[in-house]
Amino acid sequence: MKLKFYIFLFLLSSAVFAQKKQVETSIDTTKNKIGAEFKLTLKTVVSSKSKVVFPKLKNIGALEVIQSYPIDTVKKNDHYELIKKYGLTQFDSGKYTIPSIKILIDKKPYLTDSIRVEVASVKVDTLQQKMYDIKDISTVDNGIGDWWKYLLGFLLILAIGAFVYWFIKKRQQKKIEEEIYKTPIEKATSLLNVLEKKELWQKGEIKEYYSELTDIARNYIEEAIHIPAMESTTSELIQGLKTASTKKKMSLTPETVENLERVLRQADLVKFAKSKPLEFEITEDRNKIQKAILTLDNAIPTEVPAEEEDLLLNEAQKQKQIKLQLKKKRNKRITIAIATVVFLLTATTTYFIVTKGFNYVKDNIIGHPTKELLEGEWVKSEYGNPGVLVETPRVLKRLDTQKVLPKEAMALIKEMQLFGYGSLLDNFYITVSTAKFKNPTEIDLSKALEGNLKVIEAQGAKDMIVKQEDFETKEGITGIKGYGTFNLINGSLKSSTKLYYEVLMFKQDGGIQQIAIFHEEGDTYANDISDRILNSVELKKASN
């Protein structure tokens, strides 16, 4: 909020804005019992051609409008006197201020006077009144209701759905990977045809093409000849193939092995050295792989004794099996560890949500700005003249008032100092201001508070509720405390926030001291900050 918020406070308190009243304001009584009716009367005299609009209100400040009476019209010569009455009530005892109401006369706004009223509590005769036993302790609602149950149920259903989806996709993938072919050669031939239909190298995906092409050949060799082709390097694969050819008595020509090795090395260059073979070379490599696979399949004996097949399981195969088993065990341990951590986190979070409430968990895990202020390092310092000694969660910075101080204020104010932290758009906002007037001025704190609140309304505050009571510091210095709520309209975001405010005001020898606090309503941490600040207030005596 602009610094005019504070400057107008002093201007209003010195009554420099006195003007002729267009609308007269009166009330039948300024003190009433709880629930009794106050009759607020508004009168205005206008010409016969004037158009007057009285607002339709449900609440006027902290008082509820229980009756909006019809407008009475009284003719006075060439003018008309319009009389509008509102029936108001309040069900909490205390001192309240009926704020100004905006009346439109020929589309021009006029403000009524504010009136201070008191609502007295009803005296109870404990001798005649029948007494009742104290009720049993009721269970306190933790403020989150039952919605968290629906949230947990939704998360549980979501988790189950995700698991089912993952399980089905895993099974489908496994079925595809384990698609049954009658023979390894049938599988290899089918996969080569599928690879050609993808047209990978025609699309520029040469690396992917060679990777799939060699994987088909390696997978066939591993399944048909029983050597660890997928886990072996090109050199190891060729050496293993020659060894298996000898043991299985396969009739392989050197040309077949050389062609296979040439394609495998070409694939290594493409994958690791970013080599780019020509189109005819790619076609030749594909044909060489297909021919090598067919030649290997024809060279395998139709029947292989079980003893010889066992001997072909060399040390590399055994190592492969051991690695696979270790990998499965490691993955299993990792999965169990992750599941355990997730379960413990979920269980712990759920426990605290149920026992402490969702806000407690949110504020302690995610964090809360005012909670951090409350639990941070506080500073006790003196501000202004007459000095205001106060403890705050942050040091208040001096704000410049000279740039926006009107000339009229310069003629009235001898000295003014303003300190603050934050703004109305922040989570917590506090200001401390002091001022001295040049000439002796009788300051009415209630009027000053009223002017203060009018400026807040002019800055965008709506639906303001105002309460007022006396306040006394530890040193015995008395003042007033204004407090209540209002809706702050944010024009840029097109949103509103309900704020709670507390304003302390004191006067000393023609000077005034003020502490103002603003924060979002319902913020328990901000309430604690505000209480601690107000309990720490100490005022210095005014000096010349």
C-alpha cells in the first residue's frame, strides 16, 4: 500500500478536512443490549429532479442489517427531504464503529458519518437462574474433515491402477519377446523380414538398423549353436563360433565366417565410430547376414549327442548365467528397498495427517512463510520519536515519506518517521509510525482510527469489519486498539484475499504513535507473531 495510507492518518486526526455535510447521520441510541436493534437514520435534502440511491446492505461494518426500512419523503418548499432507516444488531458484546456508507446523489458519492456504539452483555442472575452440569468433553475437529479419506482412497486406487497397467504391459511385452517359433531359423527369417519393413536405413536411422540386424544374427547363433553371442564381443563371438563348429562337426567355409565377421565389425563402426556406409553396402551386409544364418543352419547336424551339447556350455555361458542371477538378486533387493521406503513414508505421512491434520504435515514438510518467521531469530529495537520499542521477527526498514508528503501535511507535521516490513500482498505486514505536530493539536484517537480505515477502503479494501477497544501498555500508557477483517482486492490478479488487521494508536504531547499489523485471516502462525509483537510494545515518553 502507498505511503499515503499513513500520511492521511495524521491529516484526518487534525481535522483539516472538515466540510459541509450533505447527508446527516443519526442513531436512536449508542448503547444497547446483545441482539437489540439500533436504528440508523440517514437524511438528505435534494431538489425534485435529483436522484438519490441508498445502498442495499446485509452488513454495515460488524453489525448485521436486520431491517431496511422504506424511504420516507417529506416535501420542503421546492426540495424534498429523504429519510432512510436501517435496523442493525450485533450478538457479541463490545464497542463497535458503524463505518461510513456511500450514498449516490445524482451519481456523485457522499459519505455518511461513522458512529461508535456499544453492545452490552446481558447480566445473569446466578441465584435465580437454574444451573446445569458441565458437558462432557467433545472431540475436537482437527480442521481437515473427512476429505483426506477420499484423498487417500483416490491415491490407493491410482496406485492399484498403475500397478495393474504396469503388470499387463509387462506380460504383453514378455509374450512378444517370448513369441514361440518352431525353430531358431524361422525366428531369424521372420525378424529379418520385419526389419526390412521398418525401412530404418531409408529414414536415416542407420545405427538402429545395424543394431537390430546384428542382434538378429547374434540371437540366432546363441539359440541354435548355444554360445553366448549376445554378451560377447565380435572377436569372442567369432572365436566361439569356430570352437563350436569344430566340436559340433559343422561344415563351415572360411568365407561364411569372414562375411559374418565383416558385417559385425561394420556394425561396430556404425554404432561406436559413427561410420556411414553407402546404400549398396547396407544391402550387401543384409544379404551377407541372411546368407550366413542360412549357411549356419544347414551346417548344424540334425542330432547332437547330449554329452557333446553339455561340453559346449563353456565358461562364458556359466559366467553369463551367474551374472544374470546376481543381477536379478540385486534388482530384487533394490525393489524391496524402494518399496519399503515408499511404504514407510506413506504410512508416516498418513499417520500424521490423521493425528495432526493435513495442514500440520504440509507446513512441516513443504514449509510455511509465517511459520519460518515465527520460529526465526527475533529482533528488539526502538523506532521513531517518541520511541516505540517493539520486538519483531525482522528488522523494520525506514521508509521515505518526503517524496509523497503533501504540502498541507508539511505545514502541520513537525516530524514524521515510518518503518515497515513486507507489504499487504505478503504473508505478513507490519508498520510502526510516529509523528509530532508543529502546533498543539487535540487528537481524537477514535477519529484518527476512523480516518485510517477510510484510507484502507479507498485503497481497495471491501466488506470491512471494525471493532475497537481500549489498550494499555506495561508502563500504563493507554491508547486504543482497532481490529477486524476486510477483503483486499488484487486488480492485477483479479482475486481477493481476506485479511485480519490490528492497529494500536497512542497520543503523547501533540504526537502520535502507531503499530499496524496485517496478515491473512486464519493464519495461526501469523496470529502468534501478532500476539508476541503486541505484548512486547513499550512506549517512550515524548520529549521536546
